[in-house]
Amino acid sequence: MYEWLKGIILPLLRVEGSEPHPPAGHRPDEVRRVERAHPGFLRLKMLGWGLYAVAWGFVVIIASTLLLIADVRLLLLVIPLIVVAIAKAATLYVTMRLDYEMRWYVITDRSLMIREGVWNTKEVTLTFANAQNVRVTQGPLERYFGFSTVEIETAGGGAVEGGGSRHVARLRGLANPHEVRELILDGLRRLGTAGLGDPDDHGAHASAQHRLSAAPLEHSETGITTVIGVKALAEDAWCEAKALRIAFERKARSVPG
């Protein structure tokens, strides 16, 4: 039944069920990993669906009973009510399953792409150059079902969650969040040493990279949160600017007056 409904809904909504292509401007060989949500993420969603279905079914049964007690001829009204309730529960079940299956996280050398949603499909590409904080969060239910969320905080830019100048992109339902976090940190380190100045100018970058790799672990009652300090990234940017200035000065001295 589910596969049959899936075959009907996906073409109607024009949703791609296959793995997404790399972000624009990226070659296929730049893709480092494609992540999917953990099955526990689906089980948590199904728990919510089950509670909703039970509550909705209870309301329909009570309403149908009261209508039949008032007048048996209202059976013509009760039958459509039951059909609508079943159709609504089935539709919600299928869309929750599809939301799980259509959730993709594509990590490249330079960026991260998030695709999620069924009714309203959202695809966000986040470049690591805009990343400020990367943290792993895990609430009590997430811990029970065996998955976590990776949050990437950025300054300005794209259509991601948040308000003002602070934006947060979330990779929900990950079974290996710390591996994903390390991939993102590695992308930040790669950008931090890409083509600025001479090889001997990169000593300033090394200390900033060390600060990135030694990000503190903060423990909370809801799980473990890993944060890359904004201060470290600001110092990293300062080192980049300093190396670039040195490179320009050397180039200017080498040009004959």
C-alpha cells in the first residue's frame, strides 16, 4: 500500500526520489559523503504519527457514537467522517515516510547541501567559508532513538533557519554526527590554507587550525554540544588577511620601479 501511494504522490508533487546532484559549481569527484537520516529518526516520527492517529481516532469514534445516538439516519454522515479520518491518517503516514526517504545531506570539499521536505521541498547550499559555529546536539528522545543533529551557524547569507544576521542549518537524524562534524571542520581547514602567500606564510594558519581541531566539548543535560568558537574563526580570518597582505607586499617589492 505504501509503495503504491508513494508511486502516486511523488509524480504529482514532482519530487525527485533519487540522490541529488552535487551543488552548482561542484564536480562529482568533490563530493566527500552523502548522508541519510538514521532509521531512529523515522521511528520517532512514526511515534508522533501513532499518537496523533490514536487521538484522532478517539475523537472520530466519540463523534460518530454521539451522532448515531441522536439519530440512526445520521449514519450517512458518520461514514464520510470515518473515511475522511482514515484518508487523513494515511496521507500523514505516507508524507512522514517520504520526508524521511527524501532527506539528503551532500558534503563536498567546499560546501554542504541540504535537501528535505515533500510538500514544500527545500534545498539549501551552505559554503564552509560562511560557517562560524558547528555543534552536535542530542535531546532525550534523540538519545533514546539513537541519532543526533548537527547544527552549522553562519553569518548572513542563504535561506536557512534563524533570525537577523544569525542563520542555522540543521542536519537532523544523523547516526554519526561527530564524523560529519569532522568533515565540515576539515573543509574549514582546507579553505583556511588554500593559496594564500608563500608556503612559509602558513605558520600563522597552523595555530588557527589547531584551535579549530581543539574545539571545546560542552556537556549539558540534553546531551553533548560541540562548539567552534567564533573568536577562533575571527582570529583565523585575521591570519588569512595578514598572509595575503604579506604576499602582496612581496609581489610589490619584486616588481621593478
